[in-house]
Amino acid sequence: MAGEDRVLANGAKFIDFQTDPSRYRHWKLDVAGDVATLSMDVDEDGGLFEGYQLKLNSYDLGVDIELADAVQRLRFEHPDVKVVVLRSAKNRVFCAGANIRMLAGATHAHKVNFCKFTNETRNGMEDSSENSGQRYITVVNGTAAGGGYELALATDHIILADDGSSSVALPEVPLLAVLPGTGGLTRVVDKRKVRRDHADFFCTIEEGIKGKRAAQWRLVDELAPNSKLEARISERAKQFAETSARKTDGKGVALTPLKRTVDDKSLRYGFVTVDIDRTARIATVSVQAPDKAPPSDIDGMIAQGASFWPLQVAREIDDAILHLRINELEIALLVFKSHGDPAQVLAYDAFLDANKSHWLVNEIRHYWKRVLKRIDVTSRTLVTLVEPGSCFVGTLAELVFAADRSYMLIGSREGDNRPPPALQLTALNFGPYPMSHGLTRLESRFQADPSDVERARGRIGEALDAEQAEELGLVTFALDDIDWDDEIRVFLEERASFSPDSLTGMEANLRFVGPETMESKIFARLTAWQNWIFQRPNAVGEEGALRRYGSGQKPKFDMTRV
Amino acid sequence: MAGEDRVLANGAKFIDFQTDPSRYRHWKLDVAGDVATLSMDVDEDGGLFEGYQLKLNSYDLGVDIELADAVQRLRFEHPDVKVVVLRSAKNRVFCAGANIRMLAGATHAHKVNFCKFTNETRNGMEDSSENSGQRYITVVNGTAAGGGYELALATDHIILADDGSSSVALPEVPLLAVLPGTGGLTRVVDKRKVRRDHADFFCTIEEGIKGKRAAQWRLVDELAPNSKLEARISERAKQFAETSARKTDGKGVALTPLKRTVDDKSLRYGFVTVDIDRTARIATVSVQAPDKAPPSDIDGMIAQGASFWPLQVAREIDDAILHLRINELEIALLVFKSHGDPAQVLAYDAFLDANKSHWLVNEIRHYWKRVLKRIDVTSRTLVTLVEPGSCFVGTLAELVFAADRSYMLIGSREGDNRPPPALQLTALNFGPYPMSHGLTRLESRFQADPSDVERARGRIGEALDAEQAEELGLVTFALDDIDWDDEIRVFLEERASFSPDSLTGMEANLRFVGPETMESKIFARLTAWQNWIFQRPNAVGEEGALRRYGSGQKPKFDMTRV
């Protein structure tokens, strides 16, 4: 399903993004007081696909799924943790980066999706540091090459062992004829602000840089001799913990396993359902409103734990999007729908807004932000249909604004006794869920006239019918019952007939209007260049560098500069 | 030379970027007072290559070379012109965009370079409006499709005939499975601030949008019925001329033909020489200092006209870079050298700085800015060697800062009695030549610590030797005579052996640090996506949309979403 050349290991039928520490094969998570240690110890025989070994702490998507899980659990399950020390449990190697044999045998689509997910994981680490006060320290004791160094780049502080051999490197260009795939080029110059000519030198040498030059050129934050390494780590961890902004009450929420059934036609969770129509190439993602009022207070929320509606729905949508992205490559469109009582969604939004200073509410709001960002960078056409019985209110209305297009029914449908649909805005549409380029979806939408954002804000709490929503610019088209079926059908059919590549490029460009941030640059500029290079014969052809790596044969390049 | 499948028309041996109005085949330039009219009237049989006809005002690189020439001459030769009206001389069509048969038969490298140049031409129009007060008005009387509408998007004001059939369209995605190639997506949402869901609709319909909706959705600035069209154009031209910031003395400078000889091994101009080493895949671009002091005043400069050193050198470098980009695709590295008396370069910089309020000096400074920007986006490794006898001073020092790497010799060379090289900064390194993302090259270089820019500014006018320049962070490496030859040779050889694609992607990412502007987004994000799509089989394969266009056969797509 996920690769032409590759078969999933252990008879797995699809790539599963759900895991937990008891099942980790590649990472070990130890918590001691306010410091967690996340140790990378990749199981060579634990590859996601058959046909390669994960030597030297190299990784594939399966390794990164565990990392993403650990980063997420640290935020929700470990409120006391203020510092995460990331290190290798292997000798003389921190991490060799993405596994090259895996890359060489993977389809273009798998490579691109693999990089997208690993980027999201690393952005998630930075988000954790910025918004949850869990700061990351990397200990490079051995070699950190390619994706290994890129992992370090996503942390707040890099300590390099000053032992004459430990080094950091981005050898992709000279060794593999591809780019560092997880934000490395951007983070080197934009985050670490390495001078561009130094970066040019660094990114074109296979052997990397060690010792004093690594620190002078800002590639690492500090050096420590082996004899003092452990003491230095403790010292830095203590210092970072003391300055952490993390303030919690110490009671974590267990991210219990999602209840999910997967078959060929659907994914079913508690509040989210995905129906797959392979002929039409459409996956319909339906979100159900809460079936009861929010808890009366914080203790009630904590008692509900992972079944607290906003948290459960965020986890379910997140899993569904990830599943569709990588396991359902021929699906052209994601159609979002919602069902249930808008008043309940509104009540949960009010709860999230009233209690935003509580650490767990803060986590849930930031998680929703990340889930919505994941949707924004999903390379499928996103459509939201606002129909009778729907509850696109506040947080769920972001699914309307994230869509490439939205359609809203005017009035009701013949033979349907549910009330006409209404959109409702809440405070949560005006700040807490920015896109990766820093603007809210409404700010992005109303670039032409920012006063339109204020106009919309003035209507918070009103149930807006289709004509009002259209007039306010909140939906693309308001249609009446007579036109609805035909218009939607023609649109969906036509869209599914277009070249998926051109749609991906078009949507990626139209969705992100205006400013750029490091994060958006990584997803936009860097990812696009990499997609290009990832399918050039110089990289992936029979004589290309990825295929020939380790074969003893040098790659043969077409030397045309493009 | 430029295409595998294509042969240049009329027996041309290379693509020539030099032209003048007497040789135009596709455009007509009429000047009446302060309004110029630039009429597009593409000669069907005037294609740059054999094998296609330029129907319906569709264009190829040859058409755009003439447009770029006209835009440039308007700035230098027509100081009185404050408004340029861009329109079609054909009936019922404004411009059908890039010629599809040309695209279908062009190599990937040609398509990418074609788009790069057309982007530069359109950015140049916007630069003209912003910095020379020559404002552009487009009259769309007929259909403006694809590149045709993108041309309109690069102007300040679009008047659409309200005749029931004139329309604007970006039909690339539905029709050709590629993206609009000249900034269209970015300009629609970032410049014209069309709402992203409206843009989604607009970019996925073949037929485009006409009349009232085009204006309501901000795709055009105004509508005019045919009966009032000419009056409206005059009215707008008058209004734009009245508010133009262009202040000149009315004496233009003729851009006389460049003196140039081209053979298989070199390009020779008055002050610029390019030596081509095909085995090493290196083109060495040498710039000669002025051979005499600058004129004593503005009148002296005007008397010199196109032979005024800064103007002549800018034109020569510009032509050389364009030539190398498109005619020498296997050249991996551009090595910049300079020769001559640094004091003379300094004197010209002082002249340009002292007289910056004069319109012609303003033009020359902005032209240098554009030439340097062209270098920044050139997909070749840029290296600058600062050797004895060189004159990398002020404006020419930008060639050091534009380079991916620079090397400077410490002291002198054995057997070379020229003085040791010295770098010198002038005021022109600190503002007038920003890169496309808005920062100067020194600001880009010193992102880590902006005080380094101030430190460099404090040394304006000092002759800095290699060790001083290295200490100030102005060059990558200072090497002494013993190491020079070997280090440079090994670097050049190794660099030329790398995959050109990965170098292109790496350099494009490392050169542009920090912020983005619409212009840099077009070159970075949009171009990269387009490069990717331009080589996907869905576009260029035997069954792809570009190849099958007009054949009566529908394209066949691989529906995998990536």
C-alpha cells in the first residue's frame, strides 16, 4: 500500500501511527524528577518495511513514529518534566540519519510523506519547548550525520563531545545527491544563524565538523570533554529546568489507546469517522459533536482524561489524517463534515477559553493547533461541506477555514427535517490556532482587508446562516437545495480528475498567504526543492547516488545545471 | 545547445539576450509625451526555436527578451515616460501565455530557465514602477490566459473590457497539469490579495473569469465597456502620470549595442571577460576596473552615456550571466575575479553615492541591484577569488558577498609583483543593493549578530587585507600562497563532481536567509514547486498533459498524491 518495492514488516496491512512506550523498539524514555532522558537505540531488525537493516541508529518512519509519540506523551503524561535530554544509547554514533537503503527503495510518495512527518515531529519538539516549557538538550557523543544532526537542530541546545571524533555533518549533497530532508538547511542558517558561506562548506563535506570549529561556526552550542560530559549534561539540565516556564499541578493525563476499527472502506473512532470511496477518490471525515456538556471544572476534565471531548477528537483527527496521508495515496479529496449539537461544541470552546491558563488546557489548545497545521500541509484537496445537522462552530469551524473551498447550504433540504446549517465563531477562531506562517486562518483569509477579521469578530456567538456566512466571507459558496447536489458532484468529480501533482503545488502555494516563518519555509521552500531533487535521476535513477550508495560504484550524474 | 529536441531558428548558434526596438518582431513601443504604449503583437513565425508557431500572442523566451529590453530602455532612454500602457495589438486576445508546444518540446532545463527569466522581467516591471515611477497599466481586451494574465499581474493596474467575453484565467492546473510559471499563484493571493478559496476556484477553471466577478474578486482593478475603453485608458494614464514620482531632466541615455565577441571558449566585452573551461566545467568571469577617473559631473556622465563605467559593466555582467545560464548548461561554477585599480572603482562608487538623487544615477544603482539579484538566483555555484591585482571594492565587493564561498590570498604570490589583494567597503555595500528578500548581502551574512554589520560599516574606506577581511567575516577563507593553488583546485574539482540538482537546491536555500518577500517567495517556494511538477510524468510524460495538449487525446495521470 505504501511502497511499490517495499513490503511492510511482520505482515502489517498498513502503517500505524499509534504506539506507546511499552511497544517502543527504538527509544527508551526515562523520567527522573523534572528531567527526562530520551535515548535512541534503534533496533536494526525493527524496520517498518522488509529489506533493510537500521544500522548505526539510522531511522525510518517507524522510528520517528515512536519519537513523535514520546514527545507527545511527555507533554500530556509528564507534567513535571521540564527538560528532555536526547542522546544515543549506542557507542560512537549519535544517529546516522534516515536509512539510505530504505530511501533508495521507497516510492517518491513515501519519501515525501516520510519527510513531512519527520518535519512535523521536529517542529513539535520546538513547539513543546516554546509553549510547554519542555526544553530539549541534545548530547552528541559520536557522529550526528544528516537526519541525525537535523534531529539535534530541532532541540534548544547541542552539547558535542570534544573527543577528537564526535562530529556533526550534513553529508547529503556530497554523498547522496539529495538535500537534508528534515529542515537542516533552513535550521542551520535561519535558526542557528550559521554564516551562509560556512554553511556552504559544512553542507558539502562528507566528514562533517568536530571540536572547536563546530562551536565557533555555531553548529553546536558547546563542547565538553568526555571526562566532564555527564557532569555538563546534569548542569545544563538543571539550569534549563530552573528557567523553564512549565507550571503544572503534577497530575498528568494518560493518552490511553485510541478505540479504532480500520477496514477497507472506513476508519471508525469514538467521535470521528472516515468513509472511503475509492471510485470517487474521496475520503469523508465526519466529526461528531460532544454527546454531553463539558465538565463543570478542571478536576472534572482531568477525571475524563483522554476521553475529554476536545482531546479525544484531536487525537482521532490526527490519527485519521496521518493514516490517510500515507496509507491512502490515491485519495484525492478530504471532505470534512460534522454532526451534532452546536451548543455542545460551543460549550467546550467556552471551557477551553475560560481555563486557558491551566497547563492541560494549554496543551490541548496547542495540540489542536498542531492537528490543524497538519491538515494545512496535507497534500489533498480539502473541502468542507456545511450541511443541515452540522456543528461547524469555533474550533470545528477551523475545518471550514482550513479548506481549499467550502460550500454551505442555504436553508434546509427537501425531506430533511434537521435545521438549516449555521456557522458560529468563538474566541478560538481569533488567535490560539495560528497556521505555520503565524497568521490565523481568518487573517490569512482576509489579507485584502484586515477589517474583515474585525467584522467577523463582531459576530462571535451568532448563529450565521449560509447567506450571512457568505456575506462575511466565511464560506466560498452558499448554495440552495436545488443546486447543491449537482454543484458538489461536478466539483468533486472534476477535482478528482486533475493531475495530483499540480494540485499539490497549487494548494501549497494558495494556502499560505503573506509572511513566512522558519516553519513555513521548511514546509514550503525546502520541501519543494527536496521533492524536486528526490525524483531527479541523479538521486534516484539506476545510476543515481541513492541507488549506488554502498555498492562500491560511484554514481553517474547528468551534469546539466537546471 | 539549449534544448534536446529543439533547434534554434534561423541558424542561430546561441540564445542572444541583446536586441533593440529596430529588431523587435513581437512588440511595438510607442511614446507620446509621458505615456508609452507597449503593444504585444507576436509574430507567429518568429519563434526562437524551430517547430512551433506562436499563435494567439503566445510567447517563448524570444518574445520575453524583447519585453525585457523594452522595459529596460523605457527606464534609461525615456526619462519623460511616467506611464506604460501594456496592451495587445491583436483582436480578441490579450495574450495566451507561454506557448504550449514550445514547453512540451523543451528540456527541463530550458523550461526552468525560461521561467526564471520571465520572472525577472516581471519583477523588473514592478521595480520600474516602485523605483523609477514608471507605472504600468494593462488593458485586457480579449482573453488573458496563463502567462498572459501573469503579465498583467505584474503591472499596477488592470482594466478588463466588459464585453461579455474578455476574461482573465490561470488554466494551467486543469488544462496542462503544471503551475502558472511566472509568479501567478503568489501574485494572485499575495499582491492582489484574492481570497484563497476564490483563488482556488479561479485556478481550477479553464475558462477563466470575466466581468463583474473578476472585479469583485480583485482579479482586475476595473471594468470598462468597449465603448468607453479608450477614454478610460487615457483617463487612467493621465491620473497615474500625475501621481508618478518620476523626476528627470528629460535627457535619456541610449543603450547602444554592447561590443561583444562570442566564441566557443570565451565571451569578451569591454570590461568583462568570460573564459570557459569545459573540461573543468568552470566559467571565470573577470571584471576590469575603470581605466580612467569618473567624469567630474552629471553632464560628463550623460556625455559618456552607455560607456559610463558602472552602466557598461552592469550591462556586460548582465548579458554574460544570462548567456551562461541558458547557453552553457554544463558549467558548474562561476568564478568571479577582478582586475585593475581599486582607487578607480572607489571613485565611481563615490560618484554614484554623491549623485544618488539624480534620476540616471538612480537608474544605474537600481540596475546594479537587479544584476546582482540575477546572480543571486543563478543556479551555479558562485565563487569569488580575491587575488593580487584585484579590485573588489564597494559595488564590486558585492560579488564577494554574493558568492557561495570566497577565498582571499594572504600577502602576495611568489613571482607576482602585484600588491597583495585588499577588500574595501563603501556606502554602497550598506543599502542600495538589497537581495530579493529585502536584506543586503552583508545583513544576510551577519544574521547571527547584526552588530557585525556595524563593525564592517566602521571600516568603510579601509583597504582590508586577507586576515582583516577574514576576521571581519567578509570572506570565507584567507589562504597563503603555499596552500592557495591546491586548496582552490581541490575545491573546484570536488564541487564540479557533485550532483548539479542537489547543489541547486542547497544553494537556493542557503543564499536566502531570514525574511521572505513576494519576490523571494516567487523564486523560492513557487519556483521549486514548479520545477518539481515540470518533470513529473503527469505533465511531461508521453501521456502527460503538456504532451497531449491539442492532440485530441486526454492525458493519463498517475493518481498517487505525493
